[in-house]
Amino acid sequence: MSGDVLPIGRRVAYLRARRKLSQQSFADRLGKSKSWVDKVERGVRSLDRVSTLRDIAAVLRVDTATLLGHDARPAELAECGEGIARIRAALSTYEMALGRTAVRREVASPDRLAQEVGYAWITYQHARYPQLVEQLPTLLTTVQRAHAVHPEAGRVAVVEAYRVTAALLVKLDEVNLAWLAADRAMSAATGDRVLVAAAAVQLGHVLRASTRARAVMLTAAYQIAPPDLDAGRPQELSLCGSLLVQAALIAASSGNDRATGDLLDEAAELAARVGDGHDHHRTAFGPTAVELARVAAAVELGDGPEAVARHEHVTERDGWRWLPVEHRAAHLVDAARAYLQADDCANAARLLMRADRIAPAEIRHRPAVREVVAQVARDPDAPATISQLAIALGVV
């Protein structure tokens, strides 16, 4: 039975009758009253607790998705998967390597390329991931063709297109494909220390679990660092600081709390010179961003109470409101994980719902975040709101 046809109460009644269970016998197996079952089936009583849904599904011998009338994989995720396949196909072209003679079509102007790449970044920073999935195949083809014809003129656009592609694919847990995009960005950036540093920021996101990547981040950071920090340009300081943050988070993922703290302290010195409210090279680097990184690092190190304390302080800063939507939503997910570590399911649920309000795709399209929602919803004391979100996501 489709969820579009029957409400859940009537679906329970249908499945109960198919199992040839009376309301009383069904109620006995659930440990409920016959009156409770009757109210559920008539829609008088709602089912908004994941544990109850699981119990009903077990008695009826169906999975929870069938009970809810959902496919195991929501249609929007299937569409996203098709878009990723098109991104993979676009990344599989090699017009640059084949040279100018292989390109016959007219290419876009540098100004047009910059505009299209800028729009892709804006889409990403507003956490509109499904829209970006649709944009990227055409954008990648366009910038690759332009770079093949005019290598120098098209270099910035192609590096930035690969960077935003890698950033999106990390969100969608397409790590291997993200690595390919980040590696393409690094290759195209070779010879330009600013572009190399910018590309390395995305490489750090991709290689977060690799301890060897920390040395790569530090090398790129110190290559872009100005000799005199007080005289350094904000653009260089932002890239250097962002790379130090990536190195710190890589250290945290390997359990090295001392290196994590030292690197974040170093990044904080640069951030103080840059200030909040800027987005040099799409990094959103500044004092508030470093503080958010301290929260993420504490979560990686398993120190939930420390992460919670820092979260509650940093979100009171003016710089918090100036960060891109994507950055704020991702932090709220990190903070929700911190509350889970601190055994505070209610606040974890509150932050996930807040993230869903400001950036739905951050919750609904990121596999890792969907698992956090499921984890919170499994708690016996989970609020009804998070249970309903878990039901909508099909992760119960």
C-alpha cells in the first residue's frame, strides 16, 4: 500500500488484517490496550515514536519503511544519485590532456566562466545541494573545454570548479569521486601557489581520515604564509589559516589532541588579523570559524562536554551570523553529535531540527547526518519532532 493512498493508521489496520490478527491479539502482542489500537487505526492517536513504530512493524512482520509507505530510499536521493553519475561522467573527460585540436566548439569568456563558477559556490554555500548536483556536469564540461583551449586564462575557473565539486561530493559521502575532483584541482593549480593552497583546502576535507594528509596541509600552509604576518594580505592569511584548521582536524581524527590544540591556536592568531565577516577564497575564515573548528575537533576527540561548552559560547558571537548557511548548518550537526556524547538527546534533536530549518539538504542529503538523525531518534526519550523527521527521511 502506498503512503500516498492510506494514512498510517489505516495502513496498520490493513497490515494487521492481512496477518489475520484481531485488534485484541494485536494489542496483546504490543503490550497495549485494544482501545489504543482502535484509536491508532482510526487516526485519533498519532504514531510519532520510533520505538513504537518498530514494535508495530515487528509484530506485523514488515520493515518500518513498508509500514510507513516509504521506499527504503527516498526518491530525492535516487535523483541525486543520477546526478552524481553525470558528475562522474563529466570528470571522466580529458579534453585538457587531448589539447586544443580536440576542441572544436566556441568556449566561454573568462568573465562568463567566473560568473558561472561563482554561482556554483553561492549555491553550495546556501546548502542547495540538489541544485548544485544538477549544475555541475555542465559547468565541469564548460570549464574543462575553456582550459583546454586557453590553459592560463581558464586555469582559475577550472580549479574553482573542481574545488566546489570536491566540496559537494564530500558532503554526499562520495569520497573517491571527491578525491578525484580535489586531485584534478591540485594538478590544474600547479605553478600558482595561491591556487595550490586553495585546492589543498578541499584536499584536506577529502583526506580528513588520512594521517599523512596533515603534512600536505602544513606544507601548503607554510608555502602561502607571508614572511611577516602583520603585513600579510587577508587572502593569504585566510588560506594559510584554513589549511592549519584542516591539519588540526586531521590530527583530531587520529586522536592527537596536543597537535590539534597547537594548530588551532596558530590558526587563531591568523584569524585575529583577518577578522570575521569575510570569505576570501571561499574559506569563510576568521575567529568564529576557528572556534567552530575547536568544537568539531572536540567531537572527534570524544570530548562532548567541552564541545558543548564551546558551541554555546561561539553561537553568541556576531561572527556566527555572518557565516555561510552551509557552514552554520554543518556546525549544528557537529554540535548535535557533541550533545549526544554528553547524553543530552533533547538538545541534539533541537539542533538537528534547527539545521533542517535553515538548510534542509544538509540534513536530508548527507548520509552521515541522516545516521545522526537515526541515532537521536532511537533514543527512548527522543522528542516527537525528531521522530517525525526520521520517519520523513526513512531512517527509522
